[in-house]
Amino acid sequence: MSAMTKKAKNFKKSKAGVYMSIGTTAFGAISVAKQAKLARQENDVLRLVDAAVSAAAIVTGLAILYRELKRLGDDDVLLG
């Protein structure tokens, strides 16, 4: 395993990596909101259901990332 690969894996487990993942996941919510808006305008029930399922996946992903962030914070003595 190269040094660059090790560095990338460590970044994913770092606070900065978790914050970046939260940001990119939240950014996906914009496209889901656009999809839901378009589905409502066209009265397309199937697309609206797809948007709702996608929104649920985003919420679940954000909750998992928040839990990971809290775990990383538990190691920090200053955060209590």
C-alpha cells in the first residue's frame, strides 16, 4: 500500500473527512429537492415516490455521518 493510499484512508476517518462527507451528502439534497418540485408540477407520483425515498436515504446518511462525528469527538479530551 502506498503512502498516498494510507493518507487517503486516514482522511476518510478524520473529522475533516467526515465534515466533507456531510457536505457532499447534503449537497445531494439539492437535486432531490429539484426532483420533488418537478414531480409535483407534473403530478408524477412515481417520481415523487423516488424523490421521497432518495430524501430518506440522504437523511439516513447524514445521521450515520453525525454519529461517526460524535464518535470521533469522544476521543477528544477537550470536548468532554
